[in-house]
Amino acid sequence: MICEKIIVGKGTEYPLNGLLTLPDGLSESVPAVVFVHGSGPSNMDEQIYKLTPFKDLAEGLAQRGIASVRYDKRTFAYASKMKERLNTVKEETVEDAIFAADLLREDPRIDSDSIFIVGHSMGAMLAPRIDAEGGGFCGLVLMAGTPYRLEDIIIRQLKQGGAKGGLMKLIVRLEDKIFSKKFDGLYELPDDEAKKKKFAGGITLYYFKEMGQKTAADYLTESDKPVLIMQGGMDFQVLPSVDFARFQELFKDRKNTEFRLYDDLNHLFVKGIYNDILKASKEYKVEQRIGAEVIDDMAAFISRSRRA
């Protein structure tokens, strides 16, 4: 396995440190993937406490003959600047994923017709949009994604957190009411007003409105590209019985669409422990690595879906 330091978006306002991971002993051009992070600031490994999903996947795919690019998320590398300028997921995520795909196409060691996107969580929600807006990928892998809007997931997670008793239940119920009210009439709200109204921190309601105009499901409906939808059975952030089931329902007759459910795995595709959203940080502090089954399935999908 070969790891080379790269810059994604070189020459732009937001150059990002990254790694190109290649298989050993290259004798011909190989397929490659671009990794797209979940929500929030994140480094190139998508590190969450002791878990490093993108590092695990990059190394595992390289052992199976597939290259990859991973890079620091813009909100991680330029936290202060982005806090002032973040309006949409386009500047947060979409642009950099397209830059990464372009970088791969310029590398003669990469099969430029066999570049895939692997989106995790919110990255999976955005992967079909990134493809449609210039990514031009050969196929898409959605890990722990959802066909629903981001605000729907936030409100649902608040309700999950408030399902327990005691003071936490009262606090979360109050937050649920406050946030739910903020989203009322969002899509009828004029853009200029949505840009002025804050949701939390520096994020405005326009961030949600712009992203929610078209969901991942809407984009997939307009595409005929191969898609692999992967889900952990013990995921308490994106639910197998709701989100994954809805994907299956919507796309059961869609060509080139595959589904994989891993009963014992959580949102980060390692073994689930507590199956409780209130214990997420405790669960993610247990050091684990993504297992061979997930990487084998992803590599097999990429191999089947390569353009001749």
C-alpha cells in the first residue's frame, strides 16, 4: 500500500490536506473512490473519538486493488472562516468532492472511467447531488444514508434522546419543540429571510432549505448509475427500520441498485455495543476497525460496476 500526500482544491481559497492511497505493485490503472464525510468538522480519516472509518476503508480497499482519496473537511481545516461564510452544503462539501474527483482523473495510475463516490451519513445524503453537479462518478456507495431531509433526521434524533425518563427527557422535549417550530414553513420562507434566521451556531435556516429542495432519493430517481446502499443494523443515528427500509421500498425495482444490511454494526460500521443514541460518545470511544465483510462488499460492487 502506497500513501501520498495531496492537496485537494489546490489554487483555490480552501486548499485541503489529503491522502491518495494506492495498491502496491501497480501494473495498470486502477479504480478509485472519493470519500465524503458526515456532518460536522472532520479530518481526512473521518475520526470520531477512537474510530477512523475512512482510514480503515482506504487501507482495506487498497489491499483489494482500489485507490482512494480522503481529505480534511473544509469546516475542519478552516473552522473560523467557514463559521462566518457557511451558507450551503455546496461550499461545505460538494465543491471539494468534485475537486477530489478531478484530481483523480488527472492521475495516469487511476482508471478515469472508474471513479466512485463513497459517502457516509450526511455524505451519503449528498453523494447523488455531488455526482449530478459535476462529480461524474461511475457509481455511488451510500453508507448510513437517508432518503429524508436533514431537518427530519435532527428532529427524530431529538425525540430518540428524549425517550428516556428524568431530566434529560424534559430537556430534549423542550429542544424538540423549539427546533421543530423553527422548521415550520421553511420551504415557503423567502431565501433572504431564511439566510437571516439562525438554527444553531452559525448555521442558518437557508442551509436546510437549500439542501432540502432535493433529497438523495430525488437525485437517485433521476439517475441510472450503479448504487450500493449499506446500513448497520445497530445504527441509532440513521435507522435500518426507517431510512434503509424506505430506500428499499423506493428503489426495489431500480436497476443497478444493491442493498447490504449488517445486523451487528453501528453507524460507523463497527460492532454495535449499546444501541442507544445517548451513549454514542461512549460507544465511539471503544477502539475498533471496520471489518472485512463491509470492505469486501464495497470492493466487489466497485469491481462489478467498472466501465468496460
